[in-house]
Amino acid sequence: MEIPAGCIQGLLGSNGAGKTTLINLLIGKLKPNSGSISIFGNTSRGDFSKKIGYMPQKIALYETLTVKENIEFFARMMGLYDRKSRKLSVQNTIETVKLEETVNKPVFKLSGGMKQRVSLAISLVNNPKLLFMDEPTVGLDPELRAYFWTYFRQLSKSGTSLIISSHTMDDAINCDKLGFMKFGHIIANAAPNELLKIAGKRNTSLEKSFLHLYRNTV
């Protein structure tokens, strides 16, 4: 599987299909038993770790710290050591994700949707060229989900590549390319409309096409 610059690559599959495992391999959290991974032409994680962003499936924030303190902490963790540049990056990210009204609130006082927004901000604070997102819209209301996708598309147009795992068709249909996963294998990877043709189900929904591919692939 190759992912070009500016592409929104979706990973769709049932629970246990391997979506999170694949992302963990790509970000260097796990080591592959076989095969190879190349990001920006490099196979060493140290060469690209500062160029990627990661939004995990489960919210991983410090509940007693404020929104701004969380973003600043993770900015330092991502290598933004210069105080002046870090301050600018944190402020720009807060404005981009529209967190100005909650910036001084401790995280434990935020709703689930707002915590998701803070997680998104953290994944963006180092201005990544490649963004990994593990089910980023789970639990979001329709309005916030639409906002996330509007921003994902803006990132894509700016040249940032996104890899987004999901098990919802609402997310899947918005991707440029969609990889169907089953038992750790990608059984098909193409634009959503192309997948309808691959499944031989041109006059049906993407969901039914996925089920057709899933049931007819060993």
C-alpha cells in the first residue's frame, strides 16, 4: 500500500481486523515481524518521528492540567524545545481547533467531544506532514464530526497525508482511498466509488459492498 502526499487514506474493518495494530506499526509503537515500512523515503523511525502526528483511539490527556498545559506538554514531547516557537505553535493550534474559550479549563471539566478536540490539537501542534488518527470521530455529535472532516480536507489540500481508521461508513465515504481490512490483511484498497465496482455491486451502498467483500474473501 502506497499513500501519496495529500491523500486521506481510510482503514475500514470490523473490530479486530487490525486497524489499530497497523497504525501502531506505522508510528513505530510496534515492530513488524516481516515486511518493511518506509515513511518519507526512510525506514528508520528516528528520521520521521518529528514529522508525524498521532491521535489515539482512547483519549490520553492529563485530566488535572488545563487544555493549554496539555498542548504545551505534548509540544515539548514532540521536540518543540524552543520556547518562542513552541508558544507560537501552541497558540496557532488552539485557534485552528477553536479552543480559545476552554484554553484555561482543566480537562476533567470538558465534555467528551471537547476532549476529542484537544486530542486533535495535540496531534497537530508540531505541524505534521503525516497524521495518524485512530477512530477520531467516535462519540462525536454530527456537527462536530462535520467540523472535523472539514478540517481534515483542509489539511489534505495543504499537502498533509492522513491515515484514518474507522468502522463507520460516514467516515469511509469521505476518504480519498479506502482500505478494507480483514484478519490483518488489506483485501481491497481504492477510492470508495471504485470499491463498489470491485465488489460488483454498483447499484448498492458502500456498506453492502464491504459486507460482500468481507464475506467472499478468505
